[in-house]
Amino acid sequence: MRSYKSLNDVVGWLVFAIATLTYLLTLEPTASFWDCGEFIACSYKLLVPHPPGAPTFLLLGRIFSLFSFGDVTKVSVLVNALSALSSSFTVLFLFWSITMLAKKLVLHRPVAGHTVPGTPEPTQGQTLLILGAGVVGALSFAFSDSFWFNAVEGEVYAMSSLCTAAVVWIMLKWENRAHEADSDKWLILIAYVIGLSIGVHLLNLLAVPALAFIYYYRRTQNPTTMGGMITLVVSLVIVGLILAGIIPGLPTLAGSFEVFFVNSAGLPFNSGIIIFLVLFIGLLWFGFRYSFSKKSRLVNTAMLSLVFILIGYTSYLIIPIRSSYHPTINENNPEDVLSFVSYLKREQYGDRPLLYGPQFNARPIRYEDGAPRYVREGDKYVVAEKRQNIVYDDADKMLLPRIYSPQPEHLYNYQKWVDVREGVKPTMGQNLSFLFRYQMGHQFWRYFLWNYVGRESDIQQSGGLWPWNAGKAGLPERVAESPARNNFFAIPLILGLIGLFFHARRDSRNAFIVGLLFVFTGLAIVVYLNQPPIEPRERDYTFTGATYAFAIWIGLSVLGIAELLRKVLQADTARAIAASAIGLLAPAILVAQGWNDHDRSDRYNSVDSAKNLLNSLQPNAIVFTNGDNDTFPLWYAQEVEGVRTDVRVAVLSYLNTDWYIEQMRRRAYESQPLPISMPADRYKQGTNDYLPYAENPAVQEVNLKQFVDLVKQNSDLLKVSYGEGQPSMMSFPTRKFYLDVDTAAVEKLGLIPADRRKQLVSRMEWDMGKGAIEKKNLVILDMLATNNWKRPIYFSSTVAGSDFMNLQPYFQLEGMAYRVLPLKDPNYEPRSSDEGYVEKNIMFENMMKKFAFRNLNKPGIFYDENNLRFPANYRDKFARLANAYLAAGDKVKAKQVLDKAFEAMPDETIPYDYYSPQFVPALVTVGDQARAQDIMDKMTGRAQVALAYYQTHNPALFDIESQTYLLGLQSVYRAAEQVGDQARATKALELLQQYYPRQ
């Protein structure tokens, strides 16, 4: 038989191969939703993503993308494969970590003190037992829900897990070699990996306390409670020094040097940074000289560790270097040390109270100037703005504030978990109740159950699936038939608990270390993040470090089971085989249940949605979008695959910042700068961030071009002040805006469709409403006033109606976007959800010939909630186009559109949504009565079952999920009424009346 070391290596690489094959087979072939499109695009061209960036990931992603050899469609696969391989190596390091821990338990090796050289080799039975533990634990983690999800997309969390797994494995290697003269090299390697991990994600730092205890137990003959407490405090100080002292601290100090030596000493730009670097390197030299003079191994190792953390951290230099070249994606424009500090601190996202701070209805008593933001002006740095810090009454502050968000929608959701009332200060008990019930219970333990017990469905806020509620009786079809409905019968959990108890009994110190890793990568994150009561997406990917730690115990359960079998099976080999076979039930059931909902190999929806939106637009267009899922796939399509680079994508939330507006005023590929006439000083941060409505009865209406000119001139005519001593600010005096249109010039541009010539107006009029004009609205108004209709301007159809500024009467629907034109829709109704005049010919050409709907009709592909939102949008547009043709009396074209809609997205693959009943009148008109009835019957039946289930069995989800079904029933009712189907209309109405009182 081969030696243990040889077998440990071979089996480890075999586990690696299994994990790699699994991830590559289930890999998403394009850019997924959320941040993946941004990260793939930024990796491909080394662009600057959202703060705090991920330079290590970007650099490695760039290397992987080079293997596309010019085939841009392969870039996304390669960057996704980087995550797959990162995950596979995580599994490999986990395997070797488990076998090291298992070997100690099997051979009864000491934990503290010096390891005795020449420890005997494990016997055949012991070897099988140790390797079985490694295989069971590693594969259980490999096939766990959250980790597998991260492994098949181009995001940073897979690589972050790799960094955590690597430092744990290296530390265990050091523990086995701590008696060797050069053992400190392993500690220095850990420091380097931690430095690199800063350029991926900060989650890796949470492993430091566990590593500190490995060091303490190994270096201390007789550990004590006091020694353990000191070790914990020191480890937390190390985390704090890295988190606050190194990451933002050193650049902040460098920035202070730079401002002082440029502004006060009159030196040229970057002089302060050079002086700071010289002084800092001098301090490092002094530290090393001190360690040599004192012959202090500890100080020398600490200094080397600091240097190697800094070497790893230098990956961040790619951010300001690339930003200085003004790339097409350059978020926050961190091109100098001062803006780079703001970028690192994620200042744009604001702060959350952690240990002490205001509660949700705290009263601000004043505002204080915070840290200034400097910009270069002439040969000095000048203050562009000062961040305003809110000062609250001490009576409104409390320890451990968990109920802190003042947003109205958050108050409503707080009340689902604790009995808080508006205007009443929450008690400490209520704060702790929210911490334990929502933040720990719902946002951590629920996610933990997903991984090792089961999951109810992919519906957001759905819970873990326990064996006793695994039945399908009365379940909504969306839940019962979801591939994400996974039942593991709690087998992995039970095995993990066996491993935990066995580990704690046999080796309490190492069990404590694993437990510490579990707590700091799980529950401690919950306390640190202080999440509000509702999130835009599930955050389970944050806690994979905890599922990693628990997988160690799943692996060690093999040893515990073998111990339980000792009386039944005397032979070591037979006992090891039996225990390993029982343990393998965990990864077997995980992969069997999880394959179908983690297999993304045939999903193209996110990138197709981006291309379809871009192909909705005329040449050289400007399109306003929302963030994340609206924008990042567009960035991927343009930056990587080069799709429609003539289009300028403008993100509405970013248009509230000066750095983004400045970028929009530059050329990008084939797109000319945006037609923004305002000078930079009128949109810099702190200037015109919002313009309030200040009614002036003398002004009945305002000319848009004159209004923009007045804003550019900073005219006193628009200034208002809200109190003595308060600075004046620009406002708008009336809700009524108008824009004169040169109809002759517009006609020459040839942008008016033949069927809309009579709708051309010489004056556009709209009501801005009483809400404030934000900077983004001001920019859009400026472009409307300046553009003179030379470039097509669009709003994505997914943009919130509040951002349309009541311009809907002048919208023209051409696909997945609304074009703004000086043509007034004669059929527009303010309360109608059908916005935009349907330009049939353009829309038919786009949707029927240009759009791609790859695999939306292919059975067996799992589409989760995010992937179902865009097909719903398609259905809405298909229905509107079909109804427009019917209104024009063209049944032939209408039927072609309807056939295409149901061919591209049948109910079997993309279930009917609340837009689907819009098809009913059109289907009846073209003679497809059966399909029309099928839509109404299926949607009514599904709503009936779902509403009854959520009301009875899951009240927490009722308020969320019922809205979808009630909207669908409303749509069914209207459709049935429209086609005269009273029986179906009555049934839908009765259900609406039954469940609406709950609202």
C-alpha cells in the first residue's frame, strides 16, 4: 500500500477533480446578473469597478481572459472558470485541513507543546478513516448550496473562500512544523495571502482569530483562560489594524502628507506622497534593524509579516493607475491618493451604527462638517465639499442599535419582527429581539439550513426545509415544482453535529478553533453588517466561511461514526469503509438534490436581455437605466462583446455624482459625449444636488431652456433659503414646464414615423410635480434642452416611473425602451400602466427579428426569480405590440407576434406571470380561445393555492408573495371582463375579495 502522504495527495487531487468537473459542467456560459457583468467587463479591460474594487480578482481575471485568444464570447466562460477553479482549490485545501485534523485524532497526537518527530504512519484502516473524513467533509462543502452558487459565476466570493481555506491549511501546516528552524516562513506566507485577499474581499480577515489560537496553543505548554482572552484581544487588534490601520489608514496618512506639502509647503503635486513613502520605508528599515540588534525572532517575523501584507496589498495600485487613464468604467474616479481613500472607505454607501449610535426615529439636532473632499485646482488642493455628519441627541442613542434605519419602508418591515412604533424609542429588548430573530435567525441560521438541511424554494425570503415540512400537499406550484426545493433530510446537519461532539470530546482545543472560525465567519458578520429588515437580494453568499467551518465537522463525523461502530465491527478497515460509506450520504444527497438548480450551463438570459435592450435603440442613442441588473449586463455586452458601442448607457443613480457626469462628457468608443451644457462647477458635489419646489405664484410656467440657463448662471431668480444662516439653494418655482420645438427642424431629421406625423407638437408641456429635482433629473432636463433631438434619448422600460418626470405622454415604445420624442400620444392615460406609444413597425423589427431569447423555451433549465423578471418584461411588450396591431385591424401581424411570444417563452419553462393575461383579448380576437382560457385558468388556480398556503402556513411571506398573485388575479379579472367571460371573472373577483382584507 502507498504511504499515507502519497494517498493523501492523490485522494486530495481526486476530490479537486470531482469539484472542478462539477463546477465546469454547471458553469454559467455568460455574465450572470448582479455584479458579475461588471466584474467580467472590468477584468477583461482592467477597468475600475464599484468600491472598494477587487484588484487581485481583476488581475487574475485578466490573465484568464487572455486564453480566449480573441474570441470575446469565451471571456465570460473563462472568468467564470476562475471562480470554478478557485472553488475547487478551496475544496482541496479543505480536504487537506480535515485530514490533518483527523490524523491527530486518529493517532492521538498532542495538540500543545512540541510535536514528537517520527510520528508513526497510520495503518491501512486508519488511513482509510482519515481519507474518508476528508472526502466526506470536502465534498459536502463542495456541493453546499451557497458555495456552489458562488462557484459558477464571475464574482469575488469564490476566490475569497479560497483565501480563507488557504490560510487555515497553511496554519495547520505550520502547526505540524513549528519545531523546525524555518517554520516561520509559513506565517509569512499567511501574511502574504492575507495581503492578496484584501484585493479580493475582506472576509478573509475573519479567520485571523482562529489562526491566533492555533499559534497560541502550539507555542504554549500550559494554556490558560487568561492567555486565551489575551490571544483573542490581540487577534482582534490585528484585524482592526489591517481593517482600519493598513487598508484605509496608510493611504489616508499619505493623503494628509500630500495636502500639507502641496498646500502649505508649496511643493508640486505628489511630493507629499514621495515624502511619506520615504519616511514609511525608513520606519520599516528601523524595525528590521531593531529586530536584528535585539536578535528578536518575534519582532523580525512580525515585520516580515507586515511587509508581505503590504506586498499583497499593492495589487490595489492598479485602481488609481487605471483610473488615471480615464477608462470607460471608472467608478468614483479614484485617480489620486485623496479620491482613492474615499474609494477604499466606500464613503458613497454611508455608515451603519455598530456598537453605539442612533435608533430609527432619532432626532437630528445639528449637522457638522465632516472630512473634506479635495480636488486639484491650479497648483493646490481645494475643498470641493465637506461631508455632513448628522449629530443626534444622546437620548436617542443606544448600545448595539439594531433598529436604526429611518426609511419608511424599513419601519414597516421592522414591525414584522418586533413591536416597534413610530415616534417611540425602541427598547434594548426590542433591539436584541431583532438581532436574534431577524439578523441571526432569518439572515444567518436560515441560510445555514439551506446548505445542510434543505431549502423551501428559490423565492426570496423562503425558509429552510425541515424533514417534517417536506410534503407537497397544498404547496403552491411555484414552490412544489421548483428545482430549488431541496430536501437533505438534515443528514449533513446531523453528521456535522456528530463530528462537533466527537471533536469537542477528543480534542477540545482544535474543536474550539473550528468553532471560533464558525462564529467569526458567521454570527460575527451578522453583528458587523447590521443589516436592515429587507435586502434587494438574499445575502447567503456572505456566510460561506461558516458553512466551510461546519463542513470540517461533517468530515470528522466519519471518525465519530467509526467509534460508534467499534463494538459492531472490530476490524479497522471494515469500520473505516462502513463509516465513510455512511458519511458519503451527505455529499451524495447534496449533489443529487442540488444539481438541477445549480446547473446554469444553458442560461443566456442576462446577456440576451442586455443585447435586446441595446438593439431596441436607434444609432448613437442615449439610454437611462437603473443600477446592477439593468446596467451591469449592458456594460458586459459593450465592453467585452463590443455590442452597440455607439450607445451611451447612463446610470441614473450615478448621474447624481459629479465624477460620473464628467465621464459622460467624454467620448466612449463610437459614442460622442453627452449633450450636457452645464459647466462642471454647476454639478460638482455639494452644488445642485437637489432643487426643491418653491412655488412662486407669479410664475405660471417655465421654459425649460431658460430654466437650464438660469441654473447655469446660478441666477438669484431661482434661489431660496430655508432659515437664517442657511445657505441659499437653487429651486424651481412652478410645476409646469414646457419646451418649444422647432417642428421644421425635427421633420428634417427624419425621426417621425409615417403614422405619427399629425402628433408632432410645437410645444411639449409636462408637470414636474412637487418633489425635488435631483441632480440626475437636472442633467436629463439639460440634455433635453440642449440636444435639439439630434441624438435619440431613451429610458429603459425597467426604470422606476418616478424617474420619468411625467414625460410619459411623449414616450414612444420601440422594444425594451421608451424614446422621448416631441410627439404626443393621443391615447395616453395618466393612470394607465401602458406607457409609451407603440411604434409597431420599429418594435416588430426589433422583437421579431433582432431579439434573442436563447433557451427560454428549453425544458429542464432552472430560472430563478431574477431570471424570471426579464421574461415577464418581454411578455408585457409582446402583448402591447399584438394589441397595437389589433387596434390597427391587422390580425395577421398580431397572430405572428402572439405565436412568437408563446414559442419563445412557453408556460412550461417560463410560467405565466401577471403580464400574461394581457394576451387574453388578443388571443380571443385571433381565434385562440383555448390558450386564452388556459392562461386564465392556470393563473387563477395557482393564485388560489398559493394565497391559501401563504396565509395559513407562511404568514411572514404572505405580504410579499401575495402581491404577485393578487396582481395576477386583477389582470385575469380585467381580461375576463374584457372578453365577456363572466364565470372566470367572477372566480378571480371572489378570490380578490377574499384576500384583499388582509392587506
